[in-house]
Amino acid sequence: MAYSGSSTPRFGDSGSGTLRLLVYLAIGVALMVSDHRGGVLARVRQGVTVAVEPVWWLASLPARFVAFTQAAVSNQTQLNRENVELQQQLLLAKVRIQRLQSLAQENESLRALLGGTRGDRLAVQLAGILDIDLDPVQQRIVLDVGSNQGVHVDQVVIDAGGVLGQVIAVTPGRATALLITDPDAAVPVQTVRSGLRLIAYGTGHGDRLTVPNIPQSGDIKVGDELITSGIGGRFPAGFPVGRVAAVEPDPSHAFVAASVTPAARLDRSGGVLLVWNLPDDGTAIGPPIPDDLPTRRAAAAQAQRAADGKRPRAPAVAPAPPLQQQPPKEPRQ
């Protein structure tokens, strides 16, 4: 059956069209079976993929261009923002460096006046952590250096954040350090803001130190930074220890106790530094003694005698006459 006004027959009404459909279906099934069993069309697909790949690339070009443009704009915005932040941080760092330089110059001037240099010369040595034990009972680390590398007991261990601990045992190739959070650890500290000297103790927890027995009048508050005070000579002065997280009265309400967050990354440190004071080189502490000190002392004594000789003398006072003892009176009859 054909449409009126058209000489073209419909596909379904033609027997030859049905035959061609069956032939196409048979060829398709045969190709699928042969490809499934023998993989005869693998090379054909590979070749077609290679031939069509430029078309895919061209088709995805607008989308990739839009994505690239968005990434470039966002990256540029982020870089500008980071640049501004880094410039501000650099400015603050320069101001702090200038202030530290002025303080350092003043410190050097004071040392020059006093003539002493004790406690300023430090030596450092790099070490790696082999093992770390954060058990509440004992908190220690094992280092990959020992006495063969010059390590000795009492050396202080620090990381990028601050004081980590102190060496307590040494073997030829290993060293064991006691962390400041160990219950047996104690570090003399002082607050940077007020200079109040205290002692920080370990609690057995890697994220907390405690500072007990603070007087009620002690100038300490949340946010104060604690550094080593150098008292006792075991910890060099000036290294960060932690920051005050809380200040509360103790159970007796006679003193105040502070909770401190350690500055060192106790559970994330990979490389550490061993720090120790260099031995005293014999430099005298205080003003230098002049070579002509005996001559100066003799001249001063002579000048003092001359000054005493020029002073007017007080008039001499005649001694009082001795008392005459009267004879006792005779009693009347």
C-alpha cells in the first residue's frame, strides 16, 4: 500500500526490505559471536578509536577551555589573596626582626659592660626519631644517635615547635630522651609577658602540662607563652615550652594551677635537635680587672691620708680631775 500522491512504497510493505533487515541482523549476530570468541574486531576497534580520537579532542575542546579559564581565574584570585597575606606577614616579621635586633644590640651592649658571656654559646646536633612511647606511665623517644656521635646525658631535645625533652640514657648508637609530658619530668619556665618564674610538670598526657603552686598574686593568665628560664642550668634559657590553656584554683584554694599546651609536636616530630651549653672558656664574669689595680689602690690610700691630714682637728679636752675620796666620818658618842 502506498500513500496517495506518492510513488515511494513504505519499508514494511516491501519483501526485499524485510530480507535486507534479516541479513543485517544475521551479519551483526555473526560479528558479535566471532568477536566474543576470537576477538577478530579488536584491531578494527583500536583503529577506529585512533581515527576518531581527534574528533573527540575537538569536541571536548570548548569544555576544556572553559574549565581551564575558570581554573586560571580562580588560581589568580587565590594567588593574589595569598600574596596580600604573605606581604602582611612579611611586614609583621620585619617589624619583629627590627625589634629583636634592637633588643639584641642592647643585650650585647649590656654584656660588653658586664664583661660576661656565660650561657650564650650553644651547640646543636641533628637526630632522627626511631621510636616513640606515649604510654601514660612513661613517655620517651629513642634517637638514632648515641655516644659515638658525641651525645651525652642531660642534652636537651627540641623540635621546630619548642622543647621536646631531655636525654636520660645513651648507648654507642642510640639515645633515650624523657619527654617533658612524662609524669617524672619537670622544666623550669617563666612567662614571656610578666617574667613570672614557675616549674612545669608532665601529666602523662601528650597534650598537657601542669604548673601547680602558683601564688594567688602571680601574674599569669590564659594565652601566656612559657619559655625555659634557665634556672638550674639543665635547660638553656629562651626555648618555647608551651602556652597557658587554663588557670584554675587548686583543691586547697590557697594556690592557682595552670594547664599548659606543649609547644613541641610530640606525636608528629620526625627530626629533632640536641642542644647543650658549651663549656665555659674561662672568661671572667663581670667588669675586667685593670692591670694597674695595686697602683690605683696605693694612690687612693695616699689621697685618703692626705685628705685626713688637711681636716681641722677638734680641740683637746682636758681630762676631768680624779675624785678625792673623803675619810669616813666617826660616829657620834
